[in-house]
Amino acid sequence: MNAVRAEDAFDVARVDTWLKRQLPHLTGTPEVSQFTGGASNLTYLLRYPGAELVLRRPPAGHKAASAHDMAREHHVLQALAPAFPLVPAVRALCRDPAVIGCDFLVMDRVPGVVLRRDPPPGLALDTARARALSETYVDTLVELHRVEPTAPGLAELGRGEGYVRRQVEGWTRRYERARTPGSPDFAAVTSWLAAHRPADTGARVIHNDWRLDNLVLDADDLRVRGVLDWEMATIGDPLMDLGGALAYWTEAGDGPAALAARRQPSHLPGMYTRAQIVARYCARTGLRADHWPFYETFGRFRLAAIAQQITYRYHHGQTHNPAFRDLPAVVADLHRRCTAAVRAA
């Protein structure tokens, strides 16, 4: 966490006044800092005497029409909590633009450790613990995918059959709308995805941003204490969720560009390979990964589209966060890897 960046600042006094009307037990003035690991919604820690809360709000600038919906994320967290207790407890949703100019939600902070690019000082991650963490990463996703998708509040998140098709078509449009000078042409990749998309394997509750740095871990035994960032959660194909997750899973032999861009320590000795993760997932769910090249390629293309959307905001001066400066190189490497996969298929 860092001090709040100037362009991401908000009126703390107004938030404090509004929040104390929702949570009368709060006292004092909050100390505010900013979580820096994310690249989508902006997330802040509000530290009150005796209470730590997290505020999430959309970024400024151009956004996809369905993205950054705080009310939807609030609904997902409330609906999922009875069946999947690893979601943070939500405390308030603000839809009054007079407070900070946009919707925001407030939830309890989940105490624990979040793994970023490298393990924090003092957290031992030897080969045995890295292997165990890989297994926990897979098994917790399986646990989520076992949640009954027809539970109250969850069923309306789905749009019925055709999830795979909608995802390919939707992300193709999003990438094209977000292109900037010099961005690669993914037309050959998206044409291949459209021509080779498999039928939906089922409809389950999916996270859609499953990464190690969205898991809050116990520092001692590395069990999962909470799962963060439910912005894109929905009812959809579980293998699409797994493919999207493994787009972030960088292995030690993936090459210098991928290793330079990694956001989690999945390359360390003992960590599962992507193939091992797929095998463990399928063994625990009974699903078959016969079309895995499609899911893997789609996951990488989708990640490229996400990075390109952020690049668009940075290119047009809607954010000046220096962490986004090198994203065009990430998009270019993902284009290279997707193109190679299509040619090999």
C-alpha cells in the first residue's frame, strides 16, 4: 500500500460523513492509503480506530459499458457469501454521485498476505510450500465452481447457453475499440477462436479474474482467508475461467518477456506447471480438457484485450500511472504467443 496518488484522490471527509451514516459505530477520522497491485478498479484502505475497511471505485476515463459496475459487484458478494464464505463481507454501497462522483462499495478488510510479483520479506516459499500453494490455488477454484449456480441472487447473473460464443465476440469487439497506434492486429487469432470455439461445458459460478494476487493467504499455513476482486464474476463456462486464470500463470521457461511481465510468483521452484494445474482441476471436477488449446489461447487473448483497454486509457491521458507504461510490450508478447498457438493447432 502507498499514499493515495493525486489523480486517484477523493473527498475523504465526504466519504467519512456518508459512511458514518451507514455504519454509526465508526469513530474518528480514517487514515487512507491506496492498494497499488490492481489495474482495474481503484482500491483503498480506510483505517478507523478499531476497524479497517476497503473502498472500491471505478477508474476515471473510458470504460467498457459493462465494466466497473459497483452495484453488480455488491450484489455478487452478498449473494455468494452464504455458499462461498471466502468473499469479503460487504458493508455499504453508495450510488450518490454527490459523494465522490461515482458509485463505490465498502467492505471489511480481509487480514492476511497477498502475493504480488515476489513473496514479501519473511514469507518462506520453498519448494514444498510452493507446491502446496499451487494445489490450494486449484482446489479453491474447484470449490467455487461447485457452488450451486441457481442459488438465490446468483441465477440472474447468467444469460443462458452461448457463454463461449458471447465471450469470443465480446472480447473481440473490446479489443478493436481499445486499439491505439502500434497495437497488434489480432484478426487471425480471433478468427481462429470463432471457428474453433467448443460448446459450453456447463454453467457454474466463475470468478473471471482468478490469480494468486487475488487470494488473501494466512502467512503461517498459506490457507486462503479470502478471495478478492469479484468485478467480473458471473455464471459461465468453468473451463473459460480456468483458461483466463492460467493466462497469468507464468512458468520459469516462458521466456524473458513473460517473466518480465509476471504479476505473481508462479515461476518459483515447486510451483505447478499450467499442464499440472489443468490435470488436477480436471481430476477434481470430472471435466475433460479436450479443447484446451482453445481455452488457453482465448485466455491469453482476453488478457491482451484487458491490457489494451488500460493502454487506451494511458495513451489518451485518462490515467498517468507509470505502472501502465509498459503494457504495450505485454500486449505484443501475448499476440506473439497467441499467434504461435494458432499456427501450431
